[in-house]
Amino acid sequence: MTRYFFDTEFLEDGRTIDLISIGIVCEDGREYYAVNSEAPWDRIKEHRWLMANVWPGLPLHGQKEGLVSVGGGNHEVRLTTPGVIDTSDSCVKPRWVIANEVRDFLLAAPDVIDLWADYGAYDHVVLCQMYGSMMRLPKGFPMFTHDIQQEASRLGLTDEDLPQQADGHHNALADARHAKVVFDFLGAHDA
């Protein structure tokens, strides 16, 4: 069994979930990160929370320091001006390319895939939707993701008991790396 720790950033409106980025860390040390070039960037720029928390961690160009209005101009947050996604960055790719690369990355291990995510319900849906319906998942893909928070709860731990992430919050790769740190902590605690 090979464990993979992953995180996604996404825009969701209660009906659809659109992939922004995905980060995956394998227990063997391999890592994968991609940003969806086809994400609905205009809608994302109108989302205050995504602009304040996710946008700054994406590959951008054309940024300037100062206040930026988000969410229809009703709110200002202190960060760089939005700029635009840097499509010349090698991690910015169409969704179909990301889906193929994720499939190849996960299936590179010769055994069973074991997926883990922190608060991973939506992450699993975003991952699966890259392939269409559940019936179109690549052969060998699990139909579920283990959840770090569920494992912590099983061990009687709260979020406050777990290692805290120092930086990189809401960057999919940084969050995936931290999920592995927390998993390792839980394993040591369980022993």
C-alpha cells in the first residue's frame, strides 16, 4: 500500500466545485503540484475568501503592493493587487492534462493507492470530478479518501492537539505536505 496525501483548492457555489489547484505528496518523497489554467478566474476574483487566502499562493504576475477590492468592491483586503495567473509557469495546465498527470503520478506506485486528506470530503470530490463520473475513475483509484480529522477524532485528539502549519496555508502543495506531517504525528501518537 502506498500512501498519498493531497489537498485541493477550489471554488464552490453549492452546486458545482471548480478545481483551482491540487498538491499531492507521496510517502516515497515524490510530489505533484498543478494549477488549473481553465479555472473560472473572473468568478474567483469576486470571491473575497479565495482572494485573501488562495490567490496569493498561486503563480502570478503583474502584482503591486497595496489594498485590493474584492467581492464586488465591498471589501478591501491588504495584499498585492490581484495580477493575473502566470500561464508561462510550468505548473499552470489545462484540467485534462492535470487529470492525466495525477493519474500517472498515483498509479506510479506498484501497489494499492491509499489517499489521505485533511477535511478531505470536498477534496475527494474535486479529485474524482477531473475524470467525470465515479464510473470513469482510472482503474486502481480508491473510491474514498481517509480523513486526517477523522483519525484524530478516533484517537481522542482535537485540532488544537495537532501540529500547526507555520506557513503556506491554502497552497495545495503546502497543505498536502502538512497533511503528511499530521499523519506521521498521529501514527506516533497511536503507537
